[in-house]
Amino acid sequence: MIDLRSDTVTKPPLAMREAIAAAEVGDDVFEEDPTVQRLEQAAAERLGKEAGLLTASGTMGNLVALLTHASPGDEVILEADSHIFNYEAGGAARVAGLMPRLVSGRRGTFDSKQLAAVLRPDNIHFPPTTLVCMENTHNASGGSVLDQPTVQETAAYARERGLALHLDGARIFNAAAAADVEPAELCEPFDSVMFCLSKGLAAPVGSVLVGSRGFIQKARQRRKLLGGGMRQAGVIAAAGIYALEVMAKRLTEDHRRARCLADALTGLGLTVMNEVATNIINIRLSGDLSAYALLSAWRSAGVAALPRDEKNIRLVLHYEISDDDVTAAVAALAQILG
Ligand SMILES: Cc1ncc(COP(=O)(O)O)c(C=O)c1O
């Protein structure tokens, strides 16, 4: 199967499995797991923050961040197509007790004027706004890399207003690779950043939340509250260290293949909706073509991808997809469309 459904389908490579087997471990709730500590420190350094906290998933990392920055009844500014708002089971409202207020970005990026328009004045009728979240890369718009000067300008304005800033950087290493900068540069405007080990970096499980030492100390308590305190988690962290040291260095290959695939699909008459800056391609079908029917036929030919809806398909590149796989996937689709 040529699996283009998501970069989350990636299985740990052999060397990563060996690192898992060799991991030195301890009880991480007692903060005695040396491998977890190594991962948390390495992640914090790569992202330019003081400290890190391993979480079971990206959803948990984002939720821990929300619970740490804000209090129940606060308003949080989220981008309208963000993962936190749309795909995290409503945890911001249900678990953190926050009131989401939405701002519609352009490929995920919103400016200070847009932010100003949704901020409420200080008045007893309104909930206090305490937090602004952004997402880089922005999944729904096809793995777009946020426009960094605009991010900086919006963040400076948020800071003037006394707001905290959290980045859902599930794919921040893809963003950094595409922008050809260190991830720390993209994370600089934010108080906290969550990134995932288990997507394009191919670890079997885990995300890391980074921020100041004080923030992470508080976040550790929020993680415990969610049942996220893990014991000999060094087996997870060892995979994470390999992900950071090895897998994060090869993401531009996925981006190159994504552009090749997008060009070939355009050549078949399909409409690619995004600029394909990283590893995600959004396709919109025209005429009578149904995403469900097309994907069913493609799957019978050995290629899996996910529909966004009846007319939209998402394809995601990752380290298990080779140049030959791209060629084979295009050939199979050409036959179906032909
Ligand atoms: C942008 C973004 N944030 C957060 C998450 C959540 O990560 P997880 O699936 O590990 O909970 C995802 C997952 O796809 C994502 O794409």
C-alpha cells in the first residue's frame, strides 16, 4: 500500500527501534527517567526555550498548554481552521473551560488588525481574553508555512495587550525546513510551543511542549491532571531523540516529492488548491468526480488517501513514500481517470 493518508502512519525505522530497545529508563513521574530528560532538554534547545515536557499526543500537549496559560471562563483566540478548534474533540471548551473566539487567517496567518477586531474591551460584560494560539505549519490550508513577519507583528501586538501566545507546531520542523531557518526562529514569538514526534518525524508516539521553566513546571501538574504522567517513558523518549537527531534532517525530501506529485496531478487535469510548501497536497475535484469514488478506485490500485469531503482530497508525503511510489501512484490515478 502506498499510504498517503497522513504522516502519522509512519512506522519507526529499524535504528529507532534499536534506540527504543537500548533506552535507559526510570520513573518519569518522579522525574527520574534520564532519556525523557534528555529528549525534553534537546527539544527545548532546538525550539529556543528553557524546558520541555513529553506528552502522549499533540492533542494532549495543546490541551496542557491551554490549561496552563488560561483559566476556566477565559476567552482564547483560535484560528478558524485550526486543529485545536476543529479536531481536538472540543477539549478547549470541555476540559479547559475556555471560550474560543475565532479569527480567519489567510493560509493560517492573521495580522494584528484581525486580532484587534476580535479582542474585547476590558468590561464586566465580557470574558477576559488571555491567550492567542497559532498553528505552523497550518494543516487545513495544506501544510502552509505562516508568514513570519506577520506572525511577529501579531505577536508583538498580543504581547502589548498582555496576552500569552501558544504555537501548535505539530509540524514545526516541516515549517523550518521549508523556510530554511532554525525552528527556534519560528518559535521565538511564542511563550509555548507543542510539536509532534509521531508525524513526519516517524516516532511511534509522543509530542513535546516547550516553554519557560516556570511554565513547564506548571504544565507538568496539568499533564498529571489529564492522566498524562507516564512512568518508564524513556522508551518513547528514545524514539523522540532519534526523531529529532535523524528524521528532522530529511523533511525537505518529502517536500520535494510533494511538489513532484502535485505537478503530476496537475498534469492529469486535477486542481491542486495549495502552494505545496511542505508535505501536504489539497486537491479539489471538479465536474462529476466524487472524492469517495475516486479514492475507492485508487485504493483498489494500492494507493490510500483521505477525503476532506465529497470534492476535496488530502495527500500527505512522508519518509515511507519513495520517488517510485510517487510515480506508481500517479500512473494508477492516470489509469482511473483515463
Ligand atoms: C496541526 C495539528 N495539531 C495537533 C495535532 C494533534 O496531534 P495528535 O494526533 O498527536 O493528537 C495534529 C494531528 O494531526 C495536527 O495536525
